[in-house]
Amino acid sequence: MNTYDVCIIGAGVVGCAIARELMGRHWDKPLRIIVVEQHDRVAAETSGRNSGVLHSGIHEQPGSLKGRLAREGSELAVAYAVEQGIPLLRTGMVIAISWEDIRRGLWREASVLRRLLINARKTRIRISFVTPSGLRALEPNLRSCCGIVLPDVSVIDSLAFVESLRTDSEASGVEFVFNNRVVGIDEDAADYIVTTDRQKVHAACLINAAGLYSDDIAALALRHKKYTIRPVRGEYYELVDSEKKGLIGRLVYPALPAHATGKGIHFSPRPNGRLFVGPNEVVVQDKADYTSRKTPPGMFVEALQKFVPTLKESDLEWAYSGIRPCIMAGNGRKSDFIVAIDSESPLLINLIGIESPGLSAALALARHVVEMPSVQARFNQSRGSSPSHGSRIG
Ligand SMILES: Cc1cc2nc3c(=O)[nH]c(=O)nc-3n(C[C@H](O)[C@H](O)[C@H](O)COP(=O)(O)OP(=O)(O)OC[C@H]3O[C@@H](n4cnc5c(N)ncnc54)[C@H](O)[C@@H]3O)c2cc1C
């Protein structure tokens, strides 16, 4: 049986970022780390099925982990992308209110812009208010009565991002095993024994970064169901016509009322020049149900035609979907990220509900985990040492 200091379950952006962060620190003795993944590659689930937006945190509750880690993580991710040559589109984000909403008396949306402006000021996010003509100068095809612009928001190639984190981790000694689905977790004195469908692994610290299945993995380790993930699918259509691809160049989001559960269907340009619209929010029963009962394009057109009147259903082609691993708070709203030490010995860290903005937050989330006192105490990091990320770790 193979023995490790740390076993990370899940090779999504979070598992790979934590592996890299752990290996980038100076510990008293070198750590043996394994990442166990059920698919044959990294980012095969949510980390490879998103919008790639490096969010500012403006949509999140001030003081939440989601808000703080998105802001910090996005800054780290932009610097990392530049350093590693990962495709990055420095598009900026527009959050707009349509004339149609104002005519329909939806003044709540206007007050949302005020709330976002206040939130941005509190959290020192660079932002400006823009008039219709200002918006038209930025995006000639956009019809909007006003909006705010966040110039620092970028879009990253999420697959290349996760692949690079894996390359860094592997170069510094992390072992990745693919096609290994975790089916059992037992305790043996101070270790966990993680059983996959192919092997058994011993580890003193277990980090559960299993995304949609993190509730099931936590239940295996804890022997009871402490968390329940609600899978919420988000679908995308693509503008495939060569002329329509250029309709919008920036991220354009609607201003939604405070009680909205998501950030809204938006124009989602990518570093490779493609333009998508989405994602919507559909609660699904099956955590792997990416395609059944696809939402017809009409609702996407309805959501965005008020900003771009020339948009038609025939412009859109079904592209892909991703599934958010949501967790609900007691008040019926989505919970903040949960990063919980659920056992000190052996050490169990559960990362639950890492939905959007988890891609943005990943590098900061990894720091957050590694700097937890329980992790520091377990691996005796030498006092006074600092993070040692160079261009490549190793
Ligand atoms: C539609 C959509 C749009 C989004 N847009 C954005 C965005 O623009 N910006 C942003 O910041 N965030 C966005 N997100 C959120 C972001 O994609 C996620 O927060 C992030 O990818 C979560 O990463 P993860 O590593 O926690 O999970 P995952 O990527 O799901 O990784 C978990 C891994 O664990 C593996 N695993 C699970 N169970 C087992 C098991 N039993 N054995 C072995 N392996 C297992 C899985 O196979 C998977 O590879 C979006 C999400 C969705 C769905």
C-alpha cells in the first residue's frame, strides 16, 4: 500500500491549485502528495465547463469567502497566466441595465447598480459608472440605459490554467493518478485509507476537492451525510456566424435584483475569439446530466435581445453545459464556500459548495487551505518561511 502525507481527491482547479501550493511551501520535511482523479484527465468536470471569468468578487456578499477569495485569486491567476503564457482575454466586464427594463418599471435593477458600486468601493474594486453613449463607445452594438464597467476583469482559458497547475505540481513531485474513483474511506490510527476502484492509499491528511461529489466523499470519511450538494446546470449557446461573433467584445452581464441566485445570462467572449451566451440555471437530479432536456435558445435570446436587438435564435448553436456544485444556506440562498476541518486526526479538510467564483478563487483558496493552523501544525512549516512560488515550482 502507498503511503502519503496528503491525499487530494479531485483534479479540478481546486485540487490542482492546492497540490501546487503545498509543494511550493517550505516544510520541515518534503511532503509526499497524491492527487486521485476518477477521470482520465484534469478539469474533466466543472473546471472545464465554465465561463472562464476571473471575477472581481463584486457580485458576492461583502466579507464572504467567495468575495474575498475571488478578488485575491483573480489577481493571482492573472499574474500566473501572464507568467506562464496561458491565454487570457483582458476584456473588462460591463454590468448593464436595458432601456426595456426601465420602461417596464424594473427600477430594482437600477438600485442594484448602486449596491454594486458601494460594494466595489468597500472592497477597493476598480469600477466606473457609464452613460449610454459611453457604453456605445465601448460596445457599438450594445443598447443600454446605463451601466458600470470593471476594467480589470479578464477571461482565462480554464483548461490551460488547470493543465498548467498540474504541470507545476508534477514538476515539483506531486503524483497524479487518473482513472481512480474513490469508493471507500476508512481510518487506521492516524491515517486515512482511501480505497479507489484500482488501489488503496494511506494518507495522514485528506483534502476533499471532489466538486459535485464532495458531499459524497465527506460522507464516506465522516460516516454520515453532513453536506448535500444541489447540482445546478448552466447551459451555453455559441454565436457561430463569423459576423455575429464580433457583436460584443466584452463580458456583458445584466444587472439583476439583489435576490437573484446567479449573475445572469451574459455575453461570454473567450481568449480564442469565440463568443458564447449563457449560462442559465436549471436544477438537475443527476450530477452528470449535462445534456438531457436542453433549454431551447429562445430563453437566451429573450434574456439578451434587450441589449442587442439584432440577436436571433438562428444565430445560436448549442455549445455545452456545466453543473454548479451548489450548497444551500438555511435562508434558502446559496451558501458561501465551505472550507471545513472536519477531523483533526487524521486531518480531513472538506471543500464544499465551490461553485462560481471557484475558478477565480482557486489560487487564493489554495493559500487559505495551506495557511490553516491545522495544516501548518501538522506539517511543521519552519517559522518565518514564506511562499516560494517562482515561475515554475520545483
Ligand atoms: C456553468 C458554470 C459557469 C461557471 N463560470 C465560472 C466563472 O466564469 N468564473 C469562476 O470563477 N467560476 C465559474 N464557475 C465555477 C467554477 O467552474 C468552479 O467553482 C470550479 O471549477 C470548481 O472546481 P473544483 O476543482 O472544486 O471542482 P471540479 O472541477 O468539479 O473538480 C472536482 C474533481 O473531483 C473529481 N472527483 C469527484 N468525485 C471523485 C471520486 N469519487 N473519485 C475521484 N475523483 C473524484 C471529479 O472527477 C472532478 O474532476 C462556473 C461553474 C459553472 C457550472
